[in-house]
Amino acid sequence: MGQTMGDLERIVADLEAARTELLAAFDGIDQDTFDRQPFTIDPTDRAWNIGDVLWHVGLVEDWIRRTVDQGVSDRDPAPYVHRDRPTIARTPDYLREWLEQTRRPLLALLRRLPEDELGRIFVLSDGERRMVRPMLEHIAAHDREHAQQIAALRRVE
């Protein structure tokens, strides 16, 4: 008789599928396309290029992982802090590696997270209440959202 997949296993499988979609979105990209700044109507608005999008994806994943870990450990979660992309993070290969580095500790957290913690509610630094499961599910949705954004950015000439 086959074993059914648990909630954590489903979350991990969805994370893997979404990350595959994200990585495929910039597979084979040339440096010029990777660096190209999208046009914006407002000259004061700095739209993200593909590298900026990927940096953002890694930052958000890292923050969610730390927030969930702090929340289930009864520690006060730190607020999200945007960090500008460092100069070294200018190539598709570097950003691919960055995404791998942000994923490893998330998977380590999920391996040790008891399934009943998925329903735990905790309070963010801004007073907002969050539940573990939707925060983890957001990571996959976020990857997919930005995979679509990258596909659109690649089509723009």
C-alpha cells in the first residue's frame, strides 16, 4: 500500500517545482538581456532588470525562512530589510548560485520542522499576525510570479 504525501512533503515538492520554473526562466540568457533596464514612463522610477528580480527573490526567501524559524522558536521575527544587490552579483551564474544558497537553509528548516507547526501563528515586527504554512507556500508562488516577470522582461526589446 502506498504512503500518502504529507503537507511538508507537498510544500517541498511545490518549492522544487516553482524553483525549476524560475531557473528555466533565465536559462541560457545573455548578459545584455540580463542587464537590460526596462523602460518606465516615470524617469524617477527605477524598474528592476532580471538580475534585480533574482536578487529580490533570494532576499525574500531568506527573510521568510528566518521569520518562520524565529516564529516557531518563540523569538521575535526581524523585519524585512531590502539590501541592494552587490557588485559581484552581476551574472546569471552568480544569481543562480545565490538562489541555491538561499534554498539550502530553507530545506534544512523544513526537514526539522514538525508538521503541526505549519498551523502556528506568530506576530511579525509590525504587529501583523502570520501563519507558518501560508508563508512557506508564498515562496513557491513568489518564484512563479517572478518567473513570469522574467519571461516578460526577456521578450522586451
